[in-house]
Amino acid sequence: TPPFPPRSLLPPQERRSLVAEMKDGEAELARLRSVEGDKLAQQDRAAQLEKEVAMLREKIHHLDDMLKSQQRKVRQMIEQLQNSKTVIQAKDSTIQELKERVSYL
């Protein structure tokens, strides 16, 4: 299972935190790569950071996709509400017209 929640959006501050953590990892990875020598500890840390950065990128991508999906759903709901409001206004107008006709009888 993925390490992130499947159907909930994380708060923007958590997303920013993940992005900052990813950038920190990338920066440390760049520093490790620039150091001369092939120390095993550095190689292990670099591999670990590569995995972490890849996971964080995937998590951010997933969260962005989920956010876009939620935004689409909200836009659709707003459109449905606006359409319903228009229909209700038309029916209210018809009802008012019929009431006026009945009052003349």
C-alpha cells in the first residue's frame, strides 16, 4: 500500500513540508555526490535519499492529482447547484403565474 492516505487531501502546510523535505533531501544528495571518494556510508545515504526523494515526488504528484480531482468535483457540484437554482426559479415563476390566474377566477 502507498505511504499516503488514499482518499484524503493533506493540508497545504503538510504538502509544503513534504516539498521542503524533498528539497532538503535533493540538496543533501547533491552535496554527497559532489564529495570526492566512494565512501560506502555516503553511497548508502545517497541511495536512501534517492528513494526518499522519489517517494516524496510520487506523494506530491498523487496529492496534486487528488486536489485536481476534488476541484473538478466541487466545480461540478457548483454547476449542478446553479442549474437547480435556475430550474427552481423557473418553476417558482410558473407557480406565481398560475396563482395570479387562479386569483382572477
